[in-house]
Amino acid sequence: MYRGNLNDLLAFLAVAQARSFTKAAAKLGVSQSALSHTIRGLEEQLGLRLLTRTTRSVAPTEAGARLLDAIAPRFEEIEGEIAALSELRDKPAGTIRITATDYAIETILWPKLTKFLRQYPDVQVELITDYGLTDIVAERFDAGVRIGEQVAKDMIAVRIGPDIRIAVVGAPSYFEARPEPRSPQELVGHGCINLRLPTHGGLYPWEFEKDGRELRVHVEGQLVFNGTFEMLKAAVAGFGLAYVPEDVAQPYLTKGRLKRVLADWCAPYSGYHLYYPSRRQSTPAFTLLVDALRHRPPNGSDTRNVR
């Protein structure tokens, strides 16, 4: 029977989920050498090799994968039960971790969180910027934020923002030497500013729709970013066309610093949703946060959109 320190199992869990000693050590607040020593000690106690280590990667062995599948849900249940004890406090408390894109954080989450955090000072919120469609269960996030169509069917989804419309924009200086594209296909001859998706390692294709016809165009250009606001700045500086949310481009369009093209090909689509596992036990703090983030349009229509 294993009678070791549970911290050893937590250390293994961190490394196995992160697939990295460096990331796991940073998360746990220990040195890589100390973490490596802990894992070796655990393997010696169990008489099994749990992790395969190379110079470039770390992966669970068959025994490690079995242990990971067995203990990860149980530690999540323990954390959930401990967090739920906050309901016995006079004030909601606890830490809530959310992963979202920089655009969602800047335009949707932060404006609503400022009021929420002042109202509940014992609640801590950790926001992690990510375009990689992170597995929130594996990475131990409480919730994530995605466009409605991107949320997995086994998740609970709560709409937190209005419909979004994309704008293709470029600086007036950019168009001085180039004609405006009149169809998405003409983007092939333009310098475009790309967005890198870390999960797949590829560039995000620009999506268009008109009269029921959908197009996905793979564009090329001098610059690639992994954030919305960097792409916008590059477009304002005249380095090419950018594919960005309409609302962040609007101030520059109003001032004449950007010019919009292909507007008739950019249809609105479902806005951002907060999503989390259906089996997650919601703490009072989390329930209050969900309600604070919920989208409430001026007309008062139902925006729960929860499944």
C-alpha cells in the first residue's frame, strides 16, 4: 500500500498534465531539480516508471497514464469540496481561473470584473490570455471563454457578450499603392497580417459569408501575431490588412486612420460564452461570477443560452 506524501502525487499530477518539468515547477513554486527529485522518489516507492523524459518532452508511461486518469478527477473533487466550504463564510471567497483571448478579456471580461471584484474583495480571479482553445479540465481552469460555435457539447455555456462582427481593415497609406479587394479571393494579392493559433501551430484562415456562401481564405503577409491588438496596431502602421473585431477597429475607422473593405462579406456571428464542465460543483463565488458576466442586452431578452 502506498503511504507516501500526497504532495508527491500532486507533483506528479502537475508534471503529467503540463508535460513539462519547467512549467510544473513554476506552477508549484519549486525548483526543477527539487521537482525531479520528488518524481524519482515517487517512482522508487511505487517500483514503476511513471514518466518518459527526453531533452524535448515529458510524457506519462502506461503506468503514469493510468495513475493520472485515476487521481486527477479525485483531486479535482477534493478541491471542489474545499472550495465549496466558502459558502459557510460570511462573504464569498476563493480563486477562479479563466482562460480567454486578449480581445475577450479586454472588451468583455474586464469591464464587468471591475465592479464584481470591488463588490467581493475575498474572491480572486486569475485571467490567462490564450488563443489555443485550451482543454480547461486538463489545465485545471475553472472556466474558459470562446465563441459560441467553439464550445464543446458536453460543457455548460453561458452567453457573456453580444454578437461579433469582423472587419477587414487597412491604413489609407496601404491602399495608396494597391487597389481595394472586392472579393475575398482578391486577398491573395494583398499583404495580410496573420494570427497564429498555438494549439494547431497553424495560421487562422479568414472566414467570410455572403448570400449563404461561405469562404475560408488562407492569406499571406509580412507579419504574424498571436493577439488581436498587435494585429490592429500593425494595420494602423500600414503593414497590411488585418482581420479584427469591428468594435476594436471602429475608433480608427471613425478617425480615418483605417479603411474598411469587404464589409458585405463579414456577417455577424455568435458572441462569447463562458463555459465550464457540466460536472463541476459550483461554489458561491463562481455562481456569483457567472451571473455578473452574463450578457444582458438592452431589450431584456433571455440571454442564458445555457446547455
